[in-house]
Amino acid sequence: MVRSFVSTLLVAGFAAAAAGSAFAQAAEADRAFLERASLRAADDNCELFNEGERLALEAGYWQSRGALLRGGYSVSDVTSLAEEAGAYALQRGCNDRNLALSADRLRDAFKAFSRTPFMEYFADYSTWTASRADSDDWAVVQAAEDGARLGLFNAEAGAPPVPAVFFPIEEGYAGPVSARLFLRDPLKSPSPWLGGVLGVRDGPTPPPSGISKPYWAGDVRVVEEGRGSPAGLAFFFAGDLQASLSELDPREAVWVEFAPSPRLRNAKPTRTMFEIGDFRAAAAFAAIPKPAASQEIASADY
């Protein structure tokens, strides 16, 4: 089991020194988010970290933010905490001793974390698996109970992964001919769609069609597994879908509709729901540059 990067970064440094501010009022569970928020603001101002360290910090920030929201915090509460943490960081300045100590601890933790090939990130009922391994088809993926998948697919070696959905097919079955993904349209509904009635949430629920925005998949590819037999079809979307998914609330859900061939009589579209969860954190982790070939993959964290 990979040691949690969250626990690695819970140090009594820069963030803990903010007595009298939001830090002093927050519970222990909030400190991961508060420290990441302060370090993000300090990095924006002082350019503390390299690309990999910054992506690791982003993964930790969005992961802890999602945990707060799923734990009952409102968006406004989390936003206020982040703003206060950022204001404290900027007030202290780039030469602050506690900032330097906390930044050094993050860099030290990143040396081991950067060699971690995969991580799991969560939603209420589902899991995103994020992988930095060249051999994996998916950089980020969530699997539904019916075998469908959503995530970022490594479609081309050396290129960034692209948003995609996957539909499993059996031998002799033609499979769907198209796929489209529906998510909340922020222009029609700026607030997160959390389902339920009268503000009572009853589990992840995709937004109704009236406030949804469709994304149509373009290219399609047969995905092979095992002995070379086709395992299913992967449908690829334009890259802007990743940004749209990242902007959703981690408590929200989307749904994907797979359209059957019109030659199949009485066939109906298949719909599958996926949770947003910590997708943004998983994508940041998967984007962390791989260590140089001369660096040995650490095994102590497994």
C-alpha cells in the first residue's frame, strides 16, 4: 500500500505557524487542505517548486478539498478557508522561515512520491486509478459496474492522455456506434448539481437534461486485452472535456450514453453514470514527470 502523500505533508511548519487565523480554528482534518492552500499561494508568488513538485502539490490540494466537501463543508466555507490561507502566505512573504521549512519538507517528500507509479483517488462510491506507467492504457480511469470506463487514455506514445470512454463488447456483438457525455452546464446552472430534494443529498445523481451540456466523442478504437481479442471500444473526446470535468464539484456525477447501431432493431442506448470525485487530483498525479531512468523505483512504500 502506497503511503499517503497527505500524511507525509502534515508537518508543523508554515501552516501550523498561522495561530489566530483559520489554521488555529480548523480541526486536524482540515490542516492538509490549509497547508496546501498556503503553499499554492506562496508558490504562485515566490516560484518555490519545479513542475513535478507543483503537480504533486496540486494533487494533494484537490484531494484534500474534495475530502472537505464530501465531509460536509459548503463550497463557500472551503473557498473562505483557501482565501484566508493564501492571504496569510502572501502576508508572510517569500523569505519567511516557516515557509522555507514547509517547502523543504514538501521537496523531501516528493523525492519518494515521484517514484510512485500509481495512486487511487476517491469519490463517494467509486475510485479513480491514476497511473504514471508507460505500459498502462489509462492514465486515469474509473470503472463502472457494467464494465464501462471513463478517464484519460494514453492514445499516443509520448503525447498527453486524452479524455475517453470505454464500452466492453462480447465476441460477435457489433458494439455501439457513438458515445456522448453529459455534464452540468455552468452557464445554465452555476451551482453544483448534487441531486436529492430540498437540499438533501441522496447520493451522486447526474444533472437533468435541461441543465446538461453534451460532449460528442470523435475517434473510436478497438481496445485489445489478453490474447489479442478485442475487449471493447474506446471513444475519444476533444481535450477541452478534461478541463470541463475538472471544474465540476467533486460530489457531482456525469453520465455517458452509448448509441447502438441503427441496424439493430429495437436496440436502445446504454447509459452509465460516473462520479467526479477526485478526478482533478488524479489527473495532476498522472501528469507528474517520470523520474530519470537512472533513478531506482522505490519499493519501501508498498
